[in-house]
Amino acid sequence: MKKNPVLLIVDDEKATREGLRLAMEEDFDVFLAANTAEAGNVMKHDDVDLVLTDLRLGGDSGMDVLDEAMRQKRPPVAIMMTAYGSVDTAVEAMRRGAWHFVTKPLNLDEVEMLLKRAMKSRTLENENRELKQVVEERHGLKNLLGKSLPMQRMIESVEQVAPTRATVLIEGESGTGKEVVAHTLHQLSGRPVTKFVVVHCAALSPQLLESELFGHEKGSFTGATQRRLGRFEQADGGTIFLDEIGEIDAATQVKLLRVLSERTVERVGSNVSVKVDVRVVAATNKNLKQLVEAGEFREDLYFRLNVIKIDMPPLRERGEDVVLLAAAFLREFAKENRKPIAQLSESSLSLIKSYDWPGNVRELRTVIEHGVVMCTGGEILPSHLPTFLQQRESQIEMMPALANLTSGMPVKNGNGWNLAELEKRAICGALREVEGNRTLAATLLGISRRTLQRKILELQLES
């Protein structure tokens, strides 16, 4: 559904504001403001395409409105109007980013024509920017790094699903890159690049989440001083990414189900349905099916979301991808910090490959950034990595000695130490040494109790 451009009219005279609104509301969604504070509030909460502002706003100045408009992530096209026109004022307005300058008394037909010309100019600029971004991103696939089989299967799914309208559910541990996949799905969908809207569901209270998703009308609740478009309306024609979907409350689940079923939204405080054309991608680090079985998530909403499911493999299951990702992050952060760092040392690579990365790709990225910042030479050494990895290096070196806690000698294979067997012997020996106290055993081994617990399960040592 095509929507009208959003126009913000700023004038301290109510009669002028209302007159312009009546003249323009057929072709534009109009917001009104009487001063710079009200104008800033509108631009903060709504994606404004055009600003028509008076120069004199009582004790305020339209130049401040213009400055605020230019600070927006997507600056609107701004037109200055005044009864105090002068060449100097026009030049100053243009210098600050104004697209045009008109004088009062206004000719409404001329103003309307000027606004439509301005909107056409903005549309062309957006299309050029989107095309450039698509080319630069190489259709988004450059962000999905990985040669491992689980990653290649996931990439194949993304390529197959992306051009469709199907709703996608992405499940995976925190830090595996679910938002990157969602963004890639959007970039490959053919929808406008700028129409990718993200909502972090877990970060908002139920009331705020409802307003954030569906919008609200002026006066619908305390503090609702302006009508606000929700994220679904903002994403019309594009993609909305609902992160941590498993955290939404029961009431919001009902309303979201209606949006997915009918492709319409109702703003809080309104009974008017607005049609939206939105591709929905949701993500969670929980198992939604288990939440359904536990009665914590609606089954019908789960089926609506789970049209296509993409499972994100944890980094510990991606084998050679760890080195590939580490090298990519090293290049990124070395360039960002202007450091001539070429590689990780062999010892650093060994540490990185031996770690199981419970924080997944996000944790690896943080570790490499730490290494780049602390590095003073041409390669990252273990001493440049975070402390917990440096301690791990000592633990690896001490494994033969720890194995002597057992009654037998350390086990070797044809390629050197059998680390899995050494871990078993070291853990069993440490537990015997402290009569089964896992906290003391973890201290003796130099690892956390949580890591010890995980290793006991992995190595099947519960008995």
C-alpha cells in the first residue's frame, strides 16, 4: 500500500499551521509543531520526509529546526518560510542544509508544487543511495562468512528463502549472528534497502512494545502528545525484524497474530485498520516449540512465525570458520585502528581454535578487537589476548602435569597428546583429590565451575 509522504509544518501561529494542514493533508501525512521542541519530538519519533518551517518562531528560530532536521539519520528535505526574507537569510538557510526558501504571504499552490518537487528530489536521492548500498554490500552475502558444512547449508537456505514473501523464524544461541542473517534476507528480497526496521522485543515493557510495534494516536495514554507511526507502518514495503520474539507478553502475542493473519495494524487508541505490506523475520535464542508446550507462547502464533525456520549453528560446531572469522575481524579492526597488523601468531591461533566460544561469533569479535587494540607489533601474540585466554594457554601447557593426578601416565596418539583423554584424566584426578567437591576441583584445574560442569557433561563423566 502506497503511503503519503510525511510533512512536518512548524509555525508559531496556529492559524497558519492549520491553514497549511488543510491545504496539504490530501497529499501528505501532516504533523504540526509550534516551536523547536515540538518539532524535535516529532522528528525523534517519526520518519519525516519534509519540513516546512517558519524562520521566526516566537522566542525560537527556524534555523534551530533546520539544524535538528539535518542531524537526523535520514535528514528530511527542509524548506524555510518567512515574512522577513533577505538574501543573507536565504544564503544562511541554504548553508545549513535547506532545500529551498519561500516568503510570506504564501501562495498555497506554489507551496504545494514546491513540496512535491522536493519529495521527487528526495525519492531520486534515496533510490541512488539504495542502489549504491546494494552494490557495495554485494547483495549482503559478504557478511555470511563460513566454509563449514553447517554454515553452507544455512547460506543455501537464506538464498532460497530471501526472494519470497514467507515469514522466517531464526533460532540460535546468543551471538551467532541472527540479525546479520535477517539483514541479508532483506537485502536479497528486492525490497528497498532502507526499509529494514529492527525491534528488540526484550528491551521494552509490554505497553511500550505495543506502541512501538503498532503506533498510537494522540492522547491514547499519558504522554502520548503526538500521533506516532508504529514500526510495522514504518516498515511498509520492506522488512521488520523482531528480535527475541520469545519475550513478548500474551496480549502483544494476540495483536501480532492478527497482523500476521490480516496484514493490518491498529494504532493504540484507534479502531481504524491500516493495511501494511511487510516481510516479517523473527529471531530467538529460545526454543519456541518448548515454550509452546510449556504454555508460555501461543501455538497459533508459533505456526504463523515458523513458516520457514533457519537454525543458526553455534561457533563451536563450525570448525574451520573460527580462523576465517578471526582473520576477517583482524582486517576490520586493524584498518579501523590504523594498525599494520598482518596476522595472529601460531600460539594465538592454537588458543582460538581450542576454545569452545560459548559467546559465539560476538565473543570472537570482541576477543579479536581486544587483541588488535593491545597489539604493538605486526602479529597478535597470546599476551595481547584477554586474560581468560592467556590463562587457558597455561592450562593447555600444564595438561601433562595435571594428568599425573591420575594413577596412569598421560595418553598419546600418533599426532601427540590425546587432549580429550588428558581432560578426562585431569578432571577425574582433580575430583578424587578433593573428594568430589566440584568447586574445589574447578579451582585446582584453574577453570570456572560452570566450565567444569560443561566438561563433565561433554565427556560423560557424571558417573
